[in-house]
Amino acid sequence: MHQPEERVIRFDQTTKRFGHVTALDRLDLSVSRGEIVGLLGPNGAGKTTTLRVLLGLLRPTSGRAEVFGIDAWRHPVEAHAHLAFIPGEFAVWPGLTGGQMLDLLGGMAGGFEAVYRDELVERFAFDPSKRGRSYSKGNRQKIAVIAALMTRAPLLVMDEPSSGLDPLMTATFQDCLREARERGQTVLLSSHVLAEVEAVCDRVAVLREGELVEEGTLGELRHLHANSVEARYDGPPPQLDGLPGASDVHVEAGVIRLQYAGSPDALLKVLARSNITSIQMREPSLAELFHAFYEPSEGPSGDARGERSEASGEGAEASR
């Protein structure tokens, strides 16, 4: 018998306004158990506001956010019992050693597995004997990452979690996320690092100026952008006039390049009328999909709105 998916996170028409600025606009988004979902968008898109609402740090203007069916604002302590959070900027206790900080954070979280903590310390090449004041940005971030992962919390909430990590440690972090998913843990990951999202996420939610503009798997989102096609030929060039989905056609001596959004079968049938010697068709990367969402909104007005959203959000949290 098919078991229904367990919903871990639910945003229901969640809106957050700071004065006249709408930082989050009627967000509807659900995340099921065992998923890694990426919140994607530049600074000011609403990613951090989304996570702060989910963590119960900001009260929604309307709508609600739930963790395992628990209202995140009304019952934050109960909600936090099910999650661990990794911020993008982690402030350390300057006089405590890294090991003492991990013990403290683990105790505050309700406990952790010492064996798994030691494994993570080794995998991240972290020296727990140094005091907080001596740690670099990357090592401070390792404390946050290890502290969250070692709890094996059912839900991991992350805001730019790999900030400051070098490429090798970033790869280790991504391996840990995949292992967490295999154990049934759920991850909500906010990032503007496109390669990271593409490497680990099952689904992507794209935010623009506080609105969810698209959501789905990478395969589902790729229909929004044309494939890049390059074909080499001998003799007369292929005639693509009137072919639906073909655009930006450039013909050079022996090479034709184009963008194509349509049935590959239709394109291949047209190309087959010419003497094609080779053909390459490349799906758009996540970076190209990302820019496809934002190019229409680029400009001074969009940038200004993003800056106001960030500033208003920080001010509101500071005054709370």
C-alpha cells in the first residue's frame, strides 16, 4: 500500500511586509520528508526572510509557516525541537575552544552522537582544541556545520551554509547532505551558489522580489529555457526557416548554432536533410535558468527594492 508523503515544511500564503515593502508575498511551498529543496535567488529576493519566518524569528504579516504541522511563530520552542539551523555568518565565543562550543551547542539542541561528531570533526579537518578568537571564517563556519549535522535533526535549515568553506570542504559538506537525505532527514537550503544547489537539491524554488516565480525539479524547470545546439555540416547549410522553437540562428562556414525549445525529433528531421557531420545539444545549466528568471527584472528599480527589503528585514529583527 502506498504511504502518503510526510510533509515537514509548509508555507501557506505566507506574507511578510516591512512597512510598504513586501519582502515575502503569499508564499505557498511544501517540503516532504527526505527532500533537499533549494531556495534560490540573489540578495533581496526574500530567502533570508523566508527562513526567519520558518524559524519563528519573524511573525508573518499574514498566512503561516509550519514545521511538522507546528505553527513556527506560535510554538517556536516545540518547532525548534525538530530542527537544526546553519547560518551563513556564525559568531563564536572567543574564549571557548571549538570542542567546548560543539559540546555547548549540542547540549542546547538536546543531545548529539559523540561518535558522529568525532567523525565530522575528522572529515572537515577541524581542530577543536583552538579557541574561538583564533579561528578563520572558514573554521567558524565548520563549527556551525558540524554542530547542526551531529544532532541528526529531522530537519536541517540552512542559510548560505557553505559560506567561507574552501572547495574541498564544500564537497565534503555536500556529501554529508546526501547522506542526511538517505537517512530520511529533510533539508531546506538557501543559497545563491548555483553549483551547490545543482549538486545536491531534489527541487528548486526560485524567489524574485519576495514572490515564488517557479518551483520544481531541475528537469521540470529546464523546459523554461532553450537548449544550445551546434551542428557541423558539409555543403549547403540546413534551412531552419519556420521551424517552431528555433531562435538565435547563426550560420558560419560549416557550422550552424541556435537556441532550440521544442521536440528534438522535429529538429533532427530538418537537419537530416543536410549533410550533417556532427551535432551537439546541451541542456541549460541552473545558472542559465536562474538568469532567465531575473533578466526581465534587472535594473536600478529591482536592485533598489532588494536593498530596501534586506535593510527593512534586518531593522525589524533588531528591534524585536
